[in-house]
Amino acid sequence: MEINYTIAVPVFIAFVVFIIFLIRKNNKDKKKMEKEMIDSEIKPEKHKSDHA
């Protein structure tokens, strides 16, 4: 059985590029989700300094 390199190499390169794309998109989505979670947290009320 012979391997047809004219087909195998472009398919392998496309697979590697697709994996890299998924990893980068996942990291971007992770950072976006973390920022949204931090922004959605309830912040404590600030008291006026003249009451202290």
C-alpha cells in the first residue's frame, strides 16, 4: 500500500492549522469569559469618608 503524499501532506497541514485555530479561539473565549465573570460580580458599596 502506497501513501499518496500529494493528498496526505495538505490534509495533515490543514489538520494542524485547524487545531491551532481551535486552541487560539479557546484561549480568547476563556479570557472573555473570565472578564465577564469579574465584571458581573457584585461590588461592595462604597461608604462616604465623612462618617468614619
